[in-house]
Amino acid sequence: MGDRRALVTGITGQDGSYLAEFLLERGYDVYGLIRRSSTVNFERIRHIQDDVHLLSGDLLDQNSLMFAIQEARPHEVYNLGAQSFVPASWAQPLLTGEITALGVARLLEAIRSTDAEIRFYQASTSELFGKVRESPQTETTPFYPRSPYGVSKVYGHWITINYRESYDMYACAGILFNHESPRRGLEFVSRKITNGVARIKHGRDSRLLLGNLDARRDWGYAGDFVRAMWMMLQQETPDDFVIATGRDRTIREFCEAAFGSVGLDWEEYVQVDERFLRPAEVEVLRGDPSKARRVLGWEPEVSFEEMVAMMVERDMELVALEK
């Protein structure tokens, strides 16, 4: 593989860090696109920072994307960069659209005008389905997004398909359902729960405030999901795939698993706080990964319980280190 080069946007995020590790293990030269900012957080890639090439660029700036592609000369581009925190998309709908929607078009256009042979992966999301039309959701389920983030992702998804069909580019979209890990940001409910468990177990907090406990999600492990991204770009023909575990669970069940992993009863500590309810809620998301299983040969390897325990264990360590 030694001469394979990949460019990853969003390399400092959860998925970007796991994908970079995965590609390095396969002998890729890995380039990461990072925004110029006074507060870039390298925490998730610190252990591999010397092994990757970091380039300055921004999904808001067409020229910077072209320069990054000319510099990296990648065989594969993975677009994982986005404003991806759903609640923030109501507070910043225009910025979310500029980055999460138009950013995809800028990147595709930069690839098309620089080297149309590059293989492109777009990070689509189960939030495309939003108010679901059928369950489980497949590659052909109609979209009904319920947040500015979801709406922006629909544009990113369709512009990827449009470039594939208009310019015969190798471009595919992975419709990834929720995937978590110890590297998940604290603003996401999964990590909020596991961090809360650790803080309560260590005696730092006495309760955990959450929103809708009945929301159901199909949760998998991020390390398994990045493997699917790579598999999509190794096929003969580009196509789009739902990546999911095929099982949905409630936030309540997530709490039960997380508190249970340290011997606590979640019902004694969790309280619902109306401030955390969304303006338009997505009630149930459950993916059907049978096409990915059939075509890519992809299967998740880490179970829901293993993933939750892994997250709690890491947060127990982190909270213990806090002064």
C-alpha cells in the first residue's frame, strides 16, 4: 500500500482520528485538513500526530481545498468535516449550511478541477431520515430531516450523487447511524451519560440531567464504522450504503448499560430536564445494514454493551485524573 495517499477532513474529530489510525495501519500516507484557529484540539490525534501530515484548509474556502489536494495528491478523500452537533444547528443554521452542505460541493468541485480520478467518500448520516417513513431505514428510504444539520446533510448527500452521475466520478456516501466511542465529544448524549456515570461514581456529581429518554437510536462503535468507509472506496463501482447495527435502543437503555457497568442503578440519578428537548425531535432511528453486509462484507465487531463499558471505563480514568 505504501504509495497510497488519503486526505481526511475533520481529522481531529472522533471519526477522523479512528480513520487516520486505520489508514496508517494499512500503510497509507495520511493527510489531514485542519482549520486555522487559535483553539485547534489535537487531543484525539496526539498519539499519531507525528505520523500524519496536517494541511491548513477550510470547507468555507474553495482555494484552500484546491491547494490541499494539490499538496497531498491523494488517491482517496474522506469528507468527515462538518458542523455536526445537531442542537447547535438551530442556533447557527446558516453556518451549518455553509460548512455541512456547501462545503461538500466546494470539495467535490476542487477534486473535479484538480484530479477527477480521486475517490471521494461523503459522511452522510441517519439524521437524513429524521421523521422516518419506514423502519428500519435502507438506502432507498425517503429523507425527512428534522434539523438544520439534517437538511444540510441531505444537500451534501445528493450533491455527492450528482457529481458521480454528472462527471462519472468515484464518489460515494455512507449513511452512518449513531456511532460512539471514548473519543466522542462531551456535548453528545452518549458521552454525556458515560461522563456523568464516572462523575457520580467518583462522588463529583449526584445527578445527571437529560432530555428525551424515549428517543431510540441504532448505536454502534466508531472504530467499526470507519472500516466501512474505507471498504466503500475499495469497490469496483461507487455506491451508497447504510452503515448500522440493525438494533435500536432508547436513551434509557443506554443509561441502564452505563450505570450498570459500575454497579449503579440509573433511576436513582437521572432526571429529565426540559431544556434538553429538541424543537423537532427524531424519535426512532434504526438502520438496515444488509446491503453493506452483502456487498462490502462489513459486520460490526464491537457490541453495544462492550462499547458503553469502554466509554465508561475511559471516563472513570479521566475523572479520576481531574484535580
